[in-house]
Amino acid sequence: MRIGLTAPRQLAALVGGRAAFRATTLLANLALLAAWDSGDYTGYALAMGGAAFLTPLASIGIEKCALKVIPRVQHTVALLIGIFVALAGLLLLVALAALGGVLIFVHHAPALLAGLAGLYAICLGGNQVLVGLNRAIGRPGWDVANHLVLATGLACWTGLACWTEAAPTAHAAPVVFLALCLATVAVLNVLLLAGLRPGFAGLRRRTLVRVAVGTSVLMAIPDVVGGLSMSLLFWTLSVTAAPAESTGLYMASVASGTLLNAFAYLLRVLQPGVSRALHQRDLTAAYNRLSRVLRLLLLVGTPYVAVALITAQPLLRPLGGIGVVILYMTCVPIIFAMGSASYVMENATPQALRATAVGSAMALVTVGALAFLVVPWAGALGAVILLAVGQLVHAAAVLRWLRPQRLMSPPSASTHPAVMADGKESVS
């Protein structure tokens, strides 16, 4: 299917729609922070931060996998769409089970508020899968319209929450606000799913299912690790340091998330072309450039993190939440650099995809091991520094994998393709 917009206009529209939603999210949180009392917003921030891992869990890389695989095939697109939708349905059940476990065993926010935050995060994950699938089959307008509606709804519900703050039921404002946001995303998801009209004949094609599921899981690991790391740090803050510091960490994650998500979304828009460019090519030159970038990242980032850990307490902690936002923003270049490197690895060979997934897992282990040492002492500032440390660990793991790859002879096209069920198309 041809896309009606020219490439520059399409890119501007897609990025503009997503940017509108992210900017509205940032402004909405600033308005809610000013309108609600500190207790209400702290509970809201804990609930939203604790549910951060559910959004990537509900998508498990399906959007990224679809944008990588579909441009490489022609005759199995409809079958793949059905497989991806079925996988999203399965992940919905997994995410709901995970949310239930969190509500039972982790008490970092009121149960009702935490439940709504979790459902909202899950629906956002599903929403990104559905708009990604529509975009992959040549419907970018659905993506733009979806995010404009999300932005408009969020602005309306924020205005309502601020307007009713003086009412006798103001204590219920966070619950009502999240319920309205959840309803908006749920309705959009139903409309997007109906527009796809998926068929499920592809579930009988074992090769298709194996490639789609395996690639989706591996491509999701960096996103899931990022969400788990953030949720782990929020939980550590709530039990070992002043829970009020979670407000600063949440505002920092929202502010930086506006930039990071815009950057990540731009990469997703460009992903079909990148996937085709890296498919069955000699990647020696790309691996060499990537190694140079990662070496520079480790050379600059490691001493920076060490200095920040020492100086952040006396310089930034007196500023409260603003200090946390400042520190987070200074760590954004580290996250950008490693995110770009991981993006190249994900869209290269299956071996490169596995290597960056293992590096992400190592980053999560590092953050978990250090959380109870750093966060009780440094609070939210320490949590931000640990996020940067995780990125550096990921970079070191990928760089270690790249060293022997640059010494090996380039693989031929026949050494790493995954042949689809029709015996003709390669998608790895």
C-alpha cells in the first residue's frame, strides 16, 4: 500500500503527533503537581513510577519486531499481523498477572491507584503495538490521529482534575484522573484493533511464529530492562529513603522521557529503511564505527558518573526535585548514545540482537545489585546515577561482543537468514 504523504511531510506528521502527546504529558504533570497537595501527587508518582515496567512488558518488542520484519517480506504480511496481534493478546494476560502480583506483594502506593496506573501502563503498551502495526502496513495517519486524541484527552482530564481540586471529593482526584485516561486509551485500542482486521491463519505456520515471537522477545529486553530498572528504583526509594523524593524522580523521568521518547520514536519511524539497509550486508564497517562510539562513551561516561556521584549530594540535593531533573538531563546523552548503539545491534544480525539483549540484562543486574547501596545514601540523585551506570554496563558488554566480530570475515547472505514458511523470504 502506498503512503499518501511525501516522506518529509509524513515524518513531520508522525513526530509531531507523538511530540504533542509527550509534551502534553509533561505539562499535565506540572499542572497536577501544582494543583494537588504533596500527598496526592506523591502517591500518584509512586503508582505511575512503579508501573513503568508494564508498558514494555505489554508490548515485548512487538512494534520493533514488526517494523524490522515486515519491510523484509512481501507475501506473509497479513499472516504476521495476525501473529503479532495474538502475541499482544497473550502479553496482555501476562502483564495483568504481573500487575496482580505487584498489587499483592508490593505496597508502594494505594491499591486502587496502583491498579489504575498499572492498567493505564498496560493499555499504553498495547496502544504502541497497534499503532506500530498500522504504521508498518502503510497507515501512518492512524498513528498521528491516535496520539493527537491521546494528547487532547490528557489535556481535558488534567483541566478537569485541576478544576475539581477545590471540591469536597478532591482526595479522589488522582483516581478519577487515571480512570479517565485509562478509558481514553482503551477506546482507542479497540478502534485500532478493528481497523487492522487481523486473521489468525499464520498461527499454524510454526516458522513464522518462531521468528516473530523470538525476535519480539529479544528486541523487547532493552525496553523491559529500562522499565524494570525504573520501577526497582522507585520501590527502593519508597522503602529505604524519603518516599517524597519519588516526586523529583518521576518529574525527572517525565521531563527526560519527552526527549528520549521523541528520539526513540524517530528511530522507529526510520526503522523499516534501516532494517532493509542492514539486511544480509557486510557489517564490518558498521561494527567498527559502533566500537569507536562505545569506546568514547565509556571513556567519557565512566569518570563523569564517578564525579556526579561525589558532587551531586552537596550541589544538587539542596535544590530538591529540580536538582534531580538537572542531573537526569545531564545523563540523557549517555542514554541517547547507548540507545543508538542498541538500535543498530537490534536491526543487524540475530547474533547482534542477542548480544545487546544480554548486555541489557547485565545492566539490570548491576542496577539491582547497587540500588540498596546507593539509593539509601543518595536518594533520588543516586537512582538517576544508577540508571546511567546501567547504560555504561550495557555499552561495555556490547563492546566486548564487537571485538571478535570485527576480526572475523564478513558472513555470506546464507549464514544468517531465517527462512519463512513459504521458503522464500528471510526476516532475521
